[in-house]
Amino acid sequence: MTNESNKRNRRTRQEMLAHYEAEAQRLRDAIAGKPDTSSENAILKSLKARLRKTNTELRAARVTLHGQASKDGSSMLRAPIDEKIAATEKRLASQIETRDRAAEFEATLPHDVQRLEALIESAEQGDDVEFPNDLTRLSSDQDKTDEQHEASAVVSREDEQAEQDAKDAEKRNNASFAQ
């Protein structure tokens, strides 16, 4: 065998290192959004890819601003952003109003509860009592915000569950006495 035939058709370690460093640099450039300018074909490919991405972003911006109707035009697939902002602002205002009402009720209603409990206790003992006319005005169903309705529903469910638990406990108590 000659010296020429003993040569292997492989890259040296230095060549492999240079190859992988170049590949890593191409990946870094791709991550950074830099176009591949290694050849004229690569430049054209990068230009076309950039045009597709740019058109996509432009269409997305238009849909964001103006909304997107369904194909048949009967409904909106996506409402314009200004409508969403207005709805969000309205919801935020409602939540702020709800918070303020709740804070006011939390501050004033405990005193009303104590007064009412004391009046009920006096009435049950046979004392003459009059209904107080200076109690905190409660919200009517029409005046309540959505959040207040949700909170009322939660409290009502808790009250119903407590009543049911009390009935069940009484039934268990009565059943144990009957035996």
C-alpha cells in the first residue's frame, strides 16, 4: 500500500471544528433573524421568507385593528381591538364600583347587624321595639353589578348548604334518639 492509499477521506479535527462553528453561526444568525447571505440563492430564499412573514404581520395587524368577519359575513371571528378595549374598560369600571361598594358595606354593615340582633333580642324578650329607619341602604337587584350578583350567588349557595347540613344533622340526631 502506498502512502497515498492510506490517506482517509475524512475531515481533520480542525476542519470539523470550523464546520461546526460555521453551522452554529448560521443558527445564531437564524435565531437573531439575520438572513442567510452565503449565496445568491440563499439571499433570494431569505427575501421570500421575509416577505411572507411581513405579509403575515401586516394581515395580523389589520385583523387586530379592524377585526375579522367570518367567511359568510354573518358574524365576527375577531372583534376590533377598540371594541375589546371598550369592553375591558367597562368591565374594569364595574369592578372598581363593586370594590368600592363592598368596602363601604364592609365598613358600615357590621354596625347594622349588631343593632338588628340587639333589636331582635329585645323584641323576643317582649320589649317594644321600632324598626330603625337609619340603616344602610342595601343594593337592589337592579343596582347590583355583575360581580355583586356572582358574590350573592356564592353566598346563597353557602347558605343553602348550611341549611341542608343543619337539617341532616337534626335528622341524624332524631334517628339516634329514636333507637
